[in-house]
Amino acid sequence: MFKKKNATSGQATKRVKDLLEMHVHLLTKPNRTFSNLRNEGFFLDQPINPKNPDDYAKLGYILQKKFISRSFNLELQTTINNVDIPENFLLKLKFAGFPKIEVTYFKGDKQSAKYEKYFNDPKLLARLEKVAKTVDVEFIIVEYNRSLNAFKIRVAPIPGSVLWIVFPPLYFKMPLKKEEITALWDALIMLRKYTMKLIEANNWQGEYSDESEL
């Protein structure tokens, strides 16, 4: 539902906090709980990787500032640490087709292109395309940072955000439905599990194998 109200800075901040807490509540169940840590977002309480306590999964807002507005964009993130790959790469999920999605694929720049084959798995893409048909997706990104020896997977929807207009003072918010936020979280965890299987099965320099089970 799209909502608009008059807002000051303090009110806009409270609205962002309230909307995030609502989304967390929709995701919470007995074996999936979250804690707000250092105002950096709500982190999954259960270990996402028992072998590496530095790995995490969370959801929070990313602030984008413009001349007379501020947008708080919902983003889900997870990390996979202690991974040794020779170079940085970043792949972004792309969609083609109108008025409905007909083609889905991961695409990177020239340096990242060699890693596209690892993530352009038909089963994986079909699952992610189904998510994109459930909720409008701003982006799904898989990024490896060589200096950190870590993957970061990011999923961001178009709804779920808060827009604050500084002048005149207004805010707009677009809350997600339970099935939408759940689909986004499931996509994050599915992509994490797929990446973990690639890490275990491939040396990132030899032959590609698509035998990973989703």
C-alpha cells in the first residue's frame, strides 16, 4: 500500500524504523529471529554458517541523499567469508522482456565476465525469476572482494522503501506484504547456499560444473 503524510526529519526516521520492524516481524518465526545490532540493521540470530561466525545475514535500509529528498531503500544482505578467489568480481541479475520477464541472467563487466558461467545456472535463474515475478526487484548482486576474501550477496526490492521529501515536508512509504518479504529472504538464502556449493565444488579456474543442487 502506498502512503503519504506530512513529515519532519524525526518523524521520517521513526517511519523508517517502524517499517523495518514491520518487515522483520513478518519474517520472524520460532527458528528465525533477528536482533537490531548497532543500528546497522536486523541481523539473523541463528548462525548462518556454524563453521564461520563472521558470516551474517541481515536486512536494513540504505540511505540515498538527493537535493530535496532522502530515500531509505530496503536491502537484504549476507556474507561468505574466508574464500580465496584470484580477483574481484561483481555480477548483477538482469531481466529482459516486456511486458513480462522472458529472460533472466547474471551479467558482469569485462573483468567479471569469466565468472558469469558459474551463476547462470538454469535452475537457479528459474527460481530467481519466480521471485522477480512475485515482487519488483531493484537488484540482486553477487560480489566477491579479494581484499576481504569474502562474498557479499545483496537483494533489494523496489517496494519496501521510504521516500522523505525535505520541502515540502512529506514522506511516502511502500510496505511489503508477507509473501513478498519472504520471497526476497528466500532468494537471499537460496543464492547463498548455491554460492557455498560452488565454493566447495569449484576452483574458479578449472572446468565449470553445474551439478549443485538448489
